[in-house]
Amino acid sequence: MSFNKRSLITLAILAIIVGSAYYFFARKGITYIWHWESIPEMLVYYGAKSAEDAEPRLRMGILMIGFVLTLQISIFSIIFGIIIGTIVGIARLSNEPVTRGLSAAYVELIRNTPLLVQIYIIYFFVGSLLRLSAFAAGTAALSIFAGAYVGEIVRAGIQSIHKGQMEASRSLGMTYARAMRHIILPQAFKRIIPPLAGQFISLIKDSSLVSVIALADLMFQGQQAVARTYHAFEIYFTVAALYLVMTFALSMATQYIERRLAISD
Amino acid sequence: MIKAHHVYKTFKTSDRREVKALVDFSTDIEKGEVVVIIGPSGSGKSTFLRCLNRLEEVDSGEIIIDGVNLNDKRENINKIREEIGMVFQLFNLFPHKTVLENVTLAQTVVRKRTKNEASEVARGLLKKVGILEKENVYPAQLSGGQQQRVAIARALAMHPKIMMFDEATSALDPEMIGEVLDVMKTLAREGMTMVVVTHEMGFAREVSDRVIFMDEGQIVEEGTAEHFFENPVHERTKLFLSQIL
């Protein structure tokens, strides 16, 4: 299948670039003693965790634990981002001035303030009021952030569908909501997959910012490991590679979906 | 079946000029009647059709379809639209659905028929418009004439009381116009109430009960096809006919 071949080529080119950068770096003669041997146990190791949990078995290392948490936050934020974005995108096109105004205000507010500030506000202010855990606050902040961008993408997608589609649906007796659900949104989503993929890849990377509210995601665990071992280069390379695994997988998944949906073209 | 009384409709253009699409437009259309509306572009023909199923709202005047006043906001417009099939110039098939799904979708979500019932109705109609063998392909793989025949089947699947055609053959290559007109003629002979906006004078002559000639939002002249084509009274009608025949 050409799909696998193409992704392999992409990966090979990536490996060559990283490899040669690493090679030139080493050739420059910076005296740095690499400690790659400390990395595997940060991913998985076999043994006891502590005195209380002494049973020796296969366990996740610190970076892998962070990887799983980042994955969870990202998946939840993408799902909620799609839900919020779809509602906002439709609301932006409403005939109701209040609905339209509120959704526009939401988009502008979120897009024009830094995500880092939003995370702090949601964690310290909203989070204290509603007694949210760091995980809930971090996921909420990322979902609200993604929702604003997805909303604009969805709006553009809906507007790109020829108005004859809505007219044909309505003339068959469908309500606005049914026409949206069965006719407009499926076509719009197919068209906005590329910008959505870009948005969600950004979201996975932006999720590293939640480490500031002591949420033990991949970035946070990486920092902890560096603080303990001082192996900054090895660990951050590994952290970057682990983010790449997630984003590249998402990238491949969306390309697969795009090809699946192309059958009606 | 359709009563339109003193209908006015004005559009605002992007440079804020007002364009009068319908001016004091009145006509009654009987059950089973085939009415062809002709006229130069911009004369309000399509606007009238679109007002009949409230794709456009009238400024004043009233339209009553099957006893239901379209101006009445309490009336469920979707119920009225179920009874009026509409065929568009650009077909407007649903590109992400197969031919069969195009014809079954509204049946299942609006008429609440089961999948099997809807498919049965759909296959019967696809056979009628001569395109049953394409039921599993997507619209993009069909020719314009085939797409328009599917669009007619889609509208008929709701079992409407009225069928409206908005320049249904204007976007077609010449060699495909005939196949669509044939389907429309069959419908007319079966007694369907039809309102047809078209430039096909042959169709008007052959199957229409009445021809309405519109210009600048008003009815200039109307009458049987015979009267209309043989003995037009108004100068504007004569001019128009001389230009297109």
C-alpha cells in the first residue's frame, strides 16, 4: 500500500535530518558525555517501584507516564474542542444577533489572549471556584482554546458548502437542524480535515504548557527527569521524539480518513 | 391548488440598490395544471417559484397553497415543503451520498419511512427516470442529465402534490436536455400539478396548459400555449418571442 510507503519515506527523511544534525554537533567537539543508557528505564523498566510496592514487574518509566497523561489530555481536548467548535461554528452563522454576538466574542476573547494566561486563569480562578483538579482545569483550558479555533474552521467549512445544498434539503421538508446534520456538516467536515489536523497537532504540542500547573504531563516529567539526572540533551531529545510519535500518528490518521472520504469525489 | 395574490418582493443588491423582483403578482394555479413561466432573465420567474416554498419570503401579498397561507408563521413550513417538490438548475444533489441515498434520505428523516420502504420507493422512481443501474454510484460520476433525473426522482420520492422546475435544463449540455424533458413530459401527462420556469419553448408548446410571460416582476401576458405562440398580443411578448424562436 502506497500509504505505508509514503509515511516510511517521511520518517526516513526525518531520521536523516536529525541524524546529521546530531553528527555535526558531535564533530564540533563539544565535550559532552552522552548518557543515552539512562533513557530506556525512563520509558519502561522491570523492578520494584518503592518499599510499599515492591513486587518486581514491568512498569512504566517517568517519561512514559508523562506520555500517557499528555495523550489523555490531548484526546479529551480534541473531543471537546470538536464539540465546542461545531456549536460555535454554527452559532457564528445564526440569524439570532445574540447567539452570533456571543460566539464571536468567545472566539475573539480566546484567540487574542495567550494560552498560558488562560491556563493560569482557569486553574487558579475558575478551578478554585469549582474545585477542579489540575487535570480537569488543564483539559478545560485546552478544550476552550481549541474550541475557538475549531469554531472558525467549522464556520469557514459550512460557508464553503454551496447554498443550493441547504435549499435542496429545506425544499425536501428537512428542518434546518436536520439539513445541517445530514447534509451540510458531513460535507463541511470532509473539507476541513486538513486545517483541523493542523489545529489538533498544534493542540498536542500546546498541551506541554499545562506543565505549569503541576500537571505531570510529558513536558513536566521531562523537566523532573532533567532536574534529577542533568541529562538535559538526551531527555529533551526523547521528549521531542515522543511528541513526534503522537503528532505523526495523528497526521497519518487524518490522511487515512481523508482518503477514505474521497470515494465520493 | 396555488393562489398568489398581489405579491411584492424586493431584493437589495450589494450596492444597496433595490431591485423589484415581483410587483403585484397574482395568479391561480389549478390542481393538475401545467404552467410554464417564461421571460427574460431578471424578470422574477425564479423568485416566484422560490416564494412558493418560502425559500424567499414575500414582502407583501399572500400565497395560499392547498389552503395553507404561507405568510402564517404558525404554519409549519416544513410540512408545506414536503408537498412541493423542487428541481433546481444546478441539480443540488448531495455529493456525499450515493444516488440511492439521495433519494431515500428525506423519505426516512422527514416522511419517517423505514429504510426498506424508502429504498423500494426510490428504486421505483429511479427506474421511472431510467437510471436504476446507477443506484450505488456518487453524483460526481454521473452526467448532468443523469444528475438532473436523479434530482427529479429525489423530489418525487416525497410524493409531492406540486412539482416546481427552476430552469431544470439550463445547465445541461444540449444532447442531455431531451432526456430530462422526457421525464418532465411524462409527469405532466400523469396529471402532476407543475410550475415550470424554462427556456424550452418546445416543452411549453407541447405540454403546458398555460403559459405566463413575465417581465420586470409582472405578468405581461398569459394564455394557452396555442394563443401565446400563435397570437401574442403585447409588443414585449412579440419582441421576446422573436428573439428566442
